[in-house]
Amino acid sequence: MNIEQITAKLYEYAITYGLNVLAAFLIFVIGKWLARIGSEFLAGAMERAKVDVTLANFIKNIAYVGMLAFVIVSALNKLGVETTSFIALIGAAGLAVGLALQGSLSNFAAGVMLVIFKPFKIGDFIQAGGEMGTVKEIQIFNTIIHAPDNRLVIVPNSKVTSDNITNFSNIENRRVDLTFGISYQDDIKKAKDVLARVVAAEERVLAEPKPVIAVFELGESSVNLVCRPWVKPQDYWDVYFSITEKAKIELEKNGITIPFPQRDLHVYNESVKAETSKEDTKQRL
């Protein structure tokens, strides 16, 4: 093969493969640019829809990586690389990663549901996932709750959504349920009047709905009265503690007894009983 033939062959290869390399390069550069533009457009749409910022950024990054992977596969295919096995390998790797991160993906899906449906928001006082407290942060994988005893609790989102969620802040009024036991010898009407005065003196108790003070049950050692005033959610515990303390003081001032559990104990002496029985028999004889 002479020089002219070699040159012609190299020129042919340069034309054939050079164009493919140039096309692959352009596919990668333009595709990467379009992927960035597409992800930014998606992020803007989610921002206009008022989607949580953390979730929006996460979805934006996932979308960008997915589109970039498609661009890379297209560029490799243009170079003549067999991409079928490559795609299968990516799919198998994705499946393996998905199985390994099953718990994390479950938490992520639960986090998305929390952000979309908003059963609670930051600052709400809730009971969820076996914990009660104020929501400090809703993350992609976890919800951070500030408990009343100053504990910072990190609850997995899947645990939050898999159980009942009680939102105490997303209501207008909340009822305080209190129970007071009085002696069976005490005047029920007098005790109810005392509790009514205690409730009326508490400024944080709402006029409507009206408080309920009534006999709840006849217990083993006491007659139990319920006292159920209504308050704003933020005043619940302050009113609970205040009325409990003042009610005890006022009931005692008015001669109302707050009994403790009692039992009547009857002791039978079997030996005395037997001697008595013998004496009765002798007398009959």
C-alpha cells in the first residue's frame, strides 16, 4: 500500500469517525445545556406552585441527573458504543441501590407526601410517630420535633405518615379535660359551684363553647366530676395546670373532701368461730 492509499484511508476514517466524534461532542454539550435549562424551568414551576424549597431543589437535581444520563447515553451511541448493555447495567445498579436504600426511599416518599398534603407546618404542636411537640423542621427524610421537655426528636417521615397525626395547632379551640373526685358524703351541687367559680375566674377560658361541669361516674372511692372548659390551643397546658391547682385549694376551703382510694377490710378468726360453734352445740344438748 503506497502513501497515497494510506492518506486516502486516513482521510476516509477522519471523515467517518471525526464527524461521529464531533456529533457526539455537540450532543453532549447541547444536551447538558438543555438539561440545565430544563431543570431550572422545573424548579421555577415548583417555586410558583409554592412547593417546599428543600423538595424543589431535590427534584431539580434528580431531574438534571436523569436528563444528563440520557444525554451521555445518546453521545456514546453516536460514537458507536453498544449502549444496550450499558443501560441494563445502570438499571441493575439502580435496582441494587434502591433495595439497599429501601428505608431511606420510604422516608423520602413520606416526606414528599408531607410537603404536598401539609397535614402540619413548621410551628404546629403535633402528636405523630409516637412523639409530641412543636415542629421545628420538615426535611426530606425526617421531621424534627421540639418536645415540651426540651428534647429535640428526629422522627423518620415514614413513621410519621404510617400512624395517626394529631395537629393541636390547626384548630380554633381546644377542650381541657379535668376530673375531680369528691367524697360520697359531700354536697355535689356545692362542689360543682366551686369548680364553676374557679373556671369563671380563669381569664383564658373561653365563654363559648360553655364549660361543662357534671358528674362523670360513681367510682369505687369517690364521686368523679368532670370539668371541661375551652381554651385557645396555645393556652392549653397553662390553663390545665392553673385550674387543677386552684380547684384543689378552693374545694378544700369549702369543706369538700378529695378522697384517696379506700378498702374495707373484714378479718374473720376461724378459731373463735369454731369455739363458738362448739359452745352452741353443747348448749343445745
